Amino acid sequence: MRPDHRRRVVVVVLGDFGRSPRMQYHALALAESEIEVDVVAYDGTPPLPALRSHPYVHLHLFAPPFPWRRSTYPRTLVLALMGLSVCKQSVQLLWRLGLRVPKPAFILVQNPPSIPTLLVGLITARMRAAKLVIDWHNFGHSMLALQLKQGHLVWRMARWYEHAIGRRGDNHLCVSEAMRSELAKRWGIPEAVVLYDYPASQFAPTQSHLRQDLLRRIGAGLDFIWDSDRRPALIVCPTSWTADEDFALLLEAAVKCDDMISHHDREGMAPFPHLLIVITGEGPLRDYYRREIAGLRTKKVHLQTLWLDPEDYPLMVGAADLGLCCHRSASGFDLPMKLADLIGAGAPVLALNYGACLAERLHDGENGLLFETADQLASQLYELFDGFPSGPRLNKLRDNVRRSPPVRWFEAWTMAAAPIFRAI
């Protein structure tokens, strides 16, 4: 195929592209399939190096809107400013999708956010005789319900809009079988294809020398004194610091677990190891919970927040003795990518149980454990690390994870998504 006749796909992310791993993986898989990819998204975190240097990937990044926060400004003013922001976003997207990028065969949009992405994507797809492909990560109105009560006029309008526009997509991908079933039963979208979040190839157990180098480099950024005689247990909790993560439960569990460890040590048993819980990522609630964490007075359970470069994040996940997921799904139908990253890197996971959907990827007692309360999480942490590093229950979970090599993203994408983009 001559370069001037190469197929093109526009990937649309109304968010920080560098913090949208699934859409980055989409773009890279398309480019590796010799498809020209135009990325229209917000600037911010640097994308994966493989994308920045790929000859078939063309980045069209623009500045994100100002984050109008209800706690800072009057509610009426915030709603008005958000309305103006949506108008500005619509114009920016129409300009780029309709005029700036070359004519595509497909427009692939991430949902949520639904407003104005779905409508602008649909309009420009029809204008340019392209197919609209919607990748359903969650439901936009479910995310809105974290801020507004269900039944609020704005929430009802957002739900109607998402239903009305979403079903007009030409092709649909989604992240779980539960979501596929929901789209078929209640949305009039019977043909959605499930593409689970699978780990990229760089997520694997971190070799010992790389682990030591990583911890040496990041140690200065942690408020933690390393014990040269006995290393701490490393627990990694990836997050985006958003409202659908239950950090209050995590902080309560940390205090309860620390009390259990103090009692253990007072009984004269072998000293319990320090538990270092590293919470990675950036997001709107990070500063608030950093202040909450700073107020904790725990002795052996240490919560630390850390931002990692894209190159270091897989190494940190692969170095973890245990993964921790505090995601509380807004809809009950999405699956957090952190599960795929952690399990792909060989780490069993403690995960907040938010519903049956979670069982599609996490099997309680096999590749991880589920918890519902702070007491349960505290008990699980204590039991898993009693006798660390030779605790039998933790070792069994880790062995189960590593005995079943995970499917990788490109392999899964080739099976599920590639047939959509091969059709002209």
C-alpha cells in the first residue's frame, strides 16, 4: 500500500493523553499495523516514547480547560463556566477533526467523557464519511453521579444524551462482558466487542538488580528510612486520585493494621516487617489525601505518594510484593487497568469488591483477594505479611499469578479490535 493511500484513524481523547494508557495502546497497535494515526487529545503527561517516535503517529495536542472546582467558586458560576468550557471544547474538536487532520477512515473516541466527545465525533464522522468507533471505558452519566445525585436535571440530560448519541456509533468496543451485556440490554447496542485491558509487554516481574536501582533512585523522594538488615514489604497502589477510588477506606485500614502489628510485636514474636504502601499517580484528590496521610501516626504501615515516569512505572509495579486496588466502580461495569498491569507484572492483588464484574479478571483466592471493609483489608495485610518474606499464603498467590502468563495487549487487540479497522 502506497503511503498516500494508507488508511488513517483519528484517536480522540478529551483528557490527558499521556494518562490514558488504553488509548495510547490503541494508537500504538494501529500504528504497528501500518495505519496512520492522528491523535487529538489534551497535552500534559508525555505519551509513551514508542508513540512519540513512531513515524505513523501524529500528535495534535492542545491545552486542557481550566479546572473549575465547585469548592472554590459558587455552584451557579461553576455550572456556567463549565457550559462555556463545553462550547469551547466543541469548537476545538470540530476544528481539528473536521479541518486540521487528513480525512480518516475511522474516528475512535474514548467514552467517558461523553460531552461533547460523542456528538462532535458523530458529526465529524458523518461529515467526512468516516466510521465512528466508540471505546466504552465506563458510562459518562455514572461518573457524573459521583458529583450530582441521580435524578438531578443535569444528570438526566447527560444520561439521555449518552444513550441517544452513543447508540449511533458504527462500531463499539468495551472493557468487560458485564458492560457488553448492559449495552445490549439497555442501550440498543447488541454488537459491542469486549476488549479487556491487558498488560503491555513491559509489565513483567522486575529483575533484582533493576529493583535495587529503582528503589535507590526513588528512595530520596520517599519519607521512609530504609532498614539495611530487613527490607520492607512493598505494596503498590496505582491510582488516578479520582472520586471512584476509596482512599478513606485505605487510610482507616492502614491504622487498624498498624494496631494489629503493634500488638504482634508487644507479644514478643518475631518482629513484623514494615509495610511500605506506595500510591502512584496524579489526580484531583492527591493533595487532599496527602494532607490526610501526613496526619497519620502509624509505626510500621507507611503510606507514601509518588509520581513515576512512564519508564519507571512498570518497574515499580514489577517490583511489588503485592498490588492494591481501591477502585470503587461508578457504574459497576468497568474494570480498572491497574488490575491488568499488576497481574501482568506478577503481583497478586488485594482489590475492593465492588460487584460481580470484578470476577471477570480477579479470582478471589487464586490471583488475589477481595475486601469490602477496612477491617477486612487490615486483616488481609496482616495475614499475608506475617512471616514475610516467606509467608505461605502470599507466596501461593504469587505462584498462582506467575504460573499463568497473561495475554498481552497487542495479542488481544489483534483478535478483538483489528478486524474493525481492517474493514473499509
